[in-house]
Amino acid sequence: MSMVGFPLLLIPLAIYNIVVFLMPGVSLTEPLVKLTLLSGAEWPITLSDMLLTLGVLLLLSEIIKSARPGAKYLTDHLLSLIVFGGAAAEFLLWPRFGSSTFFLLTMLALVDFLAGLALRARRGVQVASGPAASAPAARTPATAAPEPQPAAAPSVPAPAAEAAPPERPEPKIVHPEVTPNPPSPVVPSPELQPGNTSPPSPDAPPR
């Protein structure tokens, strides 16, 4: 649940009012602490300096809160305006509030109010322009973008005559010629004549 933001710049203004009305003996210009810087110089810190530093830091916090989406409502801006109006009235009407410290605190309250209004107006413009830009896209169906056609490759003229690789002759298998066996020589034998059928006797002398 969202709650109304508390105006942080009311804190330094309230402290100033407490010092003026409840602590009349406390001076805003007397140094409370003295710090020695690296240069060797002494820096006196007064209550006025501390209130202004607190106011600047709180203003930064208010602007950061206002920059978040949906962080501040109209009531928050109204409270910032009331804080600024009360501080301006005190500065103009009360003698003890007529100092440079209170004037700067009043200006910080004014910056808080104006910064909240500017950030709210800017956020409203962005919200109003967002649906208007997305409505036509929702009504019109999304069409697929045509795919880019690849560029035709430039035609390269074929060479006039291409040297064909020489054909290799197929190896031929040479079978060795088989020569027939020569006929065996015929030895004439008187015993193996065509008309002589009887075998020779063993006792006959050789011729």
C-alpha cells in the first residue's frame, strides 16, 4: 500500500524554528567545530553550515524519490508547496528569520516543489506517448519482411576450347600362344611293316 511521502526539507526548517523559538541564546553563526584541512587552514563549521548541508542532502533524496515511476502523488506536491509557502512567509514576516541561511533553506524547498512538478510532467508525457505509439502496431498484423533475393552471379564466358585430358589406352592382356607338340619322328623298323604281322623269331640273326 502506497503512503504519502513525508517532505524531508521540513526537517532543517523545523530545526531552525526550534533554535529561534526555544534556544534564543544559541547563535547560528558561531563556530561549533574547527577542522584542519590538508592545506593547513582551519575551517570553522557553524550551525548554519550544518543546516544548509543537511538541506542539500535531503533535497537530493527528494529528487531521487520523485524520479522513480509512480513515486509521488499530487498530495506530495501539495505538501512540498505548503512547506515552501510557510518558509517564505516566515522569511518575509519574522525579523529573526531574515537571514541568508533561512533564505537558502527556503530556496531549497522551492527547488524541491518545482523539480517534483517537472518530473511528474515528463513522466506523464512518456506514459501518454507510449500506448499511442503501440496501438497502430497492435491493430495492423505483422507482415513478414520479404527475404532478400541473392544477387545473381555474373556470367563468366566459357573458354573457347578446353584441353580435354588425353585418354589412356586400356591395357591389353596378351595370352601366350600355345604351340602344338611336334609329331614324333617315325623310325623305320623292318619288324613293324604293314604286311608283316608275325613277330620275328628270337633265333633269327639280325640283318
